[in-house]
Amino acid sequence: MSNTAVSLRRKIATASDLIAIVRTMKAIAASSIHEYENAVSALEDYNRAVQLALLVGLRQKSVAASPQTHEKANMVAAVIFGSDQGLVGQFNERLVDFAVQTLSEHPCRKRIWTVGERIQTRLDSCHLDVDTRFELPNSLSAITAMVSQIRSEIENRRIGGDIGPVYLFHNHPVSGATFEPNCLRLLPLDEVWYREIAQRDWPTQNLPEVIQGRKPAIIAFVQEYIFVSLFRACAESLASENACRLIAMQRAEKNIENLLETLGTDFHRLRQRVIDEELFDVIAGFESYGTATHRP
């Protein structure tokens, strides 16, 4: 068989191996989306319980919701959730552009905290200095440890007066396998935050009370509120990342299937041409032999 046919066969084998890898990655991405979306859904009930507890405590008496701090009102902290891996399209670019535009409305200085390696490169190109870096969790079970690190960093910085308002930036999944950038004002827990909490209604006619240790209880619930907000932001970001990867894998699968079809057609056409040429040689040889044997 000709070198061209051997080359085509090698390309077909390579494309077949590649499409198997793509289909595996597509299945992993689809499974991960389902896992993270279920986590976010399960978290909603807990988040609702925490907010209702805060509603009860804050309505009883005006108490400090968090430890006393001497925060810098002119220093904004932004936690930006990106990705560690590629094949996510404009996932990081869109989020950074959104964060830069949102933060530009705050003329004060900024501390940027990143989650994920690839988001850092994009921020460097926008001339935003990264103050603290956190590793992106590679599984649902690893989110808790990362969230605890961020929460401790926020608490230490606010107690030390290094930061003022804290914002979370992450990609939020929407209908289908699409996403959109989202911003959440995490801290401070001021009158704006309290009015949002106060809009909730208690689900029954009997309003409970915190009878002992009201202030420690509210502070504990505030810590849980911060934890839930960070956990949900990370889980939604990971769900959006895998949705981007699923779309990329679907596109790659379709392209490889088209390539395999083209290569298969070319290979069969080349093989048929080689067979035809061999048949023509046999027929020509037979005719030449017949002419020679019947010559007088």
C-alpha cells in the first residue's frame, strides 16, 4: 500500500484515539456539572435556615453582627474565582473584564485575592496586582478547606483594619450550559444587608427567640452566612467552568467526527484507486499474453 494510504490510516487511528479522550472528558464535565449543581441546590436550604436565624436574632435586639474592627473604608478586597485548567473558552476573560469594570466604580485602593492559576495571568494583563492566591479545589469535598482559608483571611484582615468592603466575583450558571459573571457584596453587614434580611418572613405564626447568649449566637450565624456565601460562589464557579468545558468538548467531538468522515472517505477512495490500478495491470498483462500466444 502506498505511503499516502499508510499516512491516512495513521491519521484515522490518531483521530479515533483523540475522540475517545474527548468523549471521556465530556462525560467527566457533565458529571461534575451535576455534582456541583446538586451541592448548590442542597446549600439553599441551609442558607435559608441561617438567614432566618439571623432575622430572629437581629429583630430582637440591635447587636454587633461581627467582631469590632477598624477597617479601612478606602481599601476594597475582591475575591475572584477563576480556573486552573484550559479548554474553558472565555471563562476567565469575561469574568476579569466584569470585575475590572465593577471595581472601577470604587476609586479606592484594591486588594485582589484569586482562586485559580489562569485568572492570575489575565489580571496581570489588566495591571491589577494580586495580593493573595488560593488554590482552586479539584473536588467538591475540597471546597470546605479552601473556603475556611478565605474566611480566616478575611476575618484577620478586617480585625487588623487592612480592608473594608469585600466583594466576591464568580461565574454563575444560567439556563442550559451557559454562564454569566456575578458580583456579591459579602461585607460589611450594614443597614443595606440588614434590610435585605429583614424582608424575609418567618414561615409560621410562632416567632422563636434567642434566650441566652444572643450576641455570640448572631456572630456564629454571621460566620455561617459568610461560609455559605463563599461555598456557593466556588461551587457555582466550578459548575460554570465544567459547563464551558462540556461545550468545548462537544464542539471538538463534532469536529473530530467530521474529520474522521473525511479521512475515511479519502482512505476508501485511495484504496479503491489502488485496487483499480492493480486490476488494470492484470487485465493489460492478460491481454498482452493472449496477443502473444495467438500470434502466427
